[in-house]
Amino acid sequence: MLPLLRAARPGRADSAARLRQVAGGKERQVDEYGQHHASGLYSTGRIILNLWRLLRDELKLRIYTFEACAAAVLQLRTPRAPPWQLAQWFRGGATRWRCVAYWVRRARLSLAMIEQLDLARPDAPPVGPPPASRQ
């Protein structure tokens, strides 16, 4: 079993501490910029893009729903399923594929928007506070 899965098994009282050990043992540093600009999702060694925040900076729309952003960037209309409908599909057994297909489509469209707007190019300036100058 993968170490991360083993550390996160249900019923373990020390799951959070064990996950920190697996993730490198480092506590997340708290900084003012991060508190105001981060999404609240952290993963050691990974870059997590807050697509909604990036699209809000790139696009000028009246409404910033996923569907409105996809329509503006990709010229593609996408359906929106309410959470109760997704839960019903997922619990349905035979209709579980609909729920999974819905989220896979949204993930693919998110990647397509990132590519279309060229948000993840290798030569892009780093996002975050400017590095501290050394004296």
C-alpha cells in the first residue's frame, strides 16, 4: 500500500501527523501574501493553480461561473448539474458513470482553458511574493 494511503486510513487518530511525516515533515509556512492570495489547498512538491482566480484576472465577465468562463474562453456551452443530481447519479450504481463523466469533462475543459489562455507556459513569471533581497 502506498505510504500516503496507509497514513490516511480511516480510524487512525494520528492521521494528520502521519500525513505530515509522509509529505516531508515540514509544516506549511504562513505568510501574509499566502493568506490573501492562496486557495487553501496545499500539496508538498506540487503546484496547485486556482483556475477561478486566474480566469478572474484574465477575463472581464459579469459572472465567473465555470460555465460562463468556458463559454467565453472556449466558445463552448456546458451543462451544469446541481449537487443533488450528481449525488443521485453517483448513488444510483448504473448511473454512476454520469457523475464521473461530468467531473472528467469539467477537468478536461479546465485544462483546455489553461492551454487556450496560455496560463501555464514554462517562461511565465513566478506567482507569489517577490523573493526577499539579500544584503
